Amino acid sequence: MSASSDGYKPRSAKGKLASTGRLMVKYKEKYALVLPGLVWYIIFAYIPIFGLSLAFKQYVAKLGLFASPWIGLYNFNNVFADPAFFQSIITTLKINAGRLLFVFPFPILLALMINEVRLGRSKKVLQSIYTFPHFLSWVIVASVMISILGQRGLVNSLLGGLFDTKPISFLGKPNYFLPVVYVTDIWKTAGWSAIIYMASISGIDVEQYDAAEIDGASRLQRMWYITLPGIKPTIFVLFILAIGYLMSGGFDQIFNLSNPATIKVAETLDMYIYRITFRGSVDFSYSAAVALFRSIVNLLLLFSADRFMKRVGGSGLLA
């Protein structure tokens, strides 16, 4: 390997490896902190990638994943011939479009409101209250919603006592299903998501607020012209990530809140995969093909959203 005209000589692969090894020894404490997360990703994210080959095979349990016969695109042909598959895509996009419209902005508003609380103790109490639902499973949330919105639940008891009305099946009518999904999603996730925006707000220079206050700007104006522009890169990044999950329907939530009466408006792509995998004839190859298609579309949506954000002047995920 020859040196360049300016005297710079590129290091060999062996030299780069030795340099990396010295850095790892020097900063061994930091690498030790990273190691558990790295091991987790290798075991649960990278090794399962080999399972994607199942989408191109006819899975036979006694032969195993690698010895099962290869059938090419046969599973995908069956997937694209199923009308229920396309209906599940429409349902998924409909639900997630509503999430982007109603659920996504709520943590931003919540972070802005908590940031305006002057007393530090009150702010910490509010953070704890709004963050607590994140740690509840969707099984518990669904049980709470049944107790509140069921035909013998709290809401129907109040309506019957005040207006002498018949019980309303909030959880049994398709028209009420999407509002219940959005309300429960906001209640459970808004506080946790707001932490990211509040961390971004804490990085804004305080002198900007002091200067704006001296110039006579109101709290609403300071919020609009300082806080929101300050967290705009964070909003863009999280919006891009939300676009990347547009074909994933939040299986835990939908599975626990849906029932046979609402299945027509609740069968997202995740629910469709569950139904074809564990109900009736079990076909892991078919469900793997659907899951692979979903992942590819999510990846394309992620890249498209990232490129669009950069074109409109925002920040993206990729360099």
C-alpha cells in the first residue's frame, strides 16, 4: 500500500483492529455498560433474522427451519390472493393514521404543559402520575376499560342513574372501537413519551426565555417561538419513527380491547398474522411471509419519511 502525495499512509486492517482493541481497553468501563444491550440485540434482534427464510419454505416441524423444503414465492402468492390480507392492511393504516393525528401530538402538548409548571415538586408529581400508566400491561388496561365502559360499568351506571337511559355497549359496537383505542393509547403512553420531549426542552438555553420575558413576550409566545422550535428536531425524529411503524398495529392493545363484535374494524395486520398462525390450520411459513412483507413496507416508509423530512428542511435519522 503506497503513501499518498501528502505523506499520509492509510492504516492496514490489522492496524485498525489493534487501534480499536486499545480503545476498548482504555474505555473498558463504557464498553462494559454497552455490552448487555449489545448482547440483547444480538440474541433477540440479529440471530432471529435467519428465521426470515421461513417465508420462502414449507415449514416441516420434524425437519426444522433449515432442512424444510424451499418453495420460493409460493407463500407470497397465497398472501396476495387473500382479500382478508388487504383488508387488514386498510384497517392497520386507518388506525395508525388516527394515531398520528390524535395520539402523536398529545405527548408534545403534555410536555409543554408540564414544563410551564413553576413548582419543581408539583412538576415531579405530575410526571409520576402521567408516567405510571406506561408500566401497566394492556391486560390490566383492558380490564379497567371493561369496568368503566361495560354495560354494567361505571359510565352506564351514571348514565342510567342520571338520565334513565338503556346501557350502551361502548366496547361492543364497531363505531366506538377506534375512539376507545385512541383514548386508551393516549392515557397509557403520553406520559412516557413526554419524557423525551421534556429532556429536549431542558436542553434549550434559558437565556432565550429571559430575553423574551424582558421584551414583554407572554408565556404562550415564549412557548410558541422558543420551546416548540427548540424541540422541533426531536419531534421530526419521533415522527419519522412513528411512520416506520405505520404497518404495525399495536397487537397487545388491539388484542385485549377487541372482541368478536368489533373484529371487523379491529383486525389489523398483526391480528391477521395471529389469526392465521394460531387459529385453524397452523402455517408458520405463511405468517412469516406476511410478517416479512410488513417489515419491508415499514422499512420503505421509514426511509421515505426520513427523505421527505430532509427535503422540507427538517432533521432526519440517516446521514
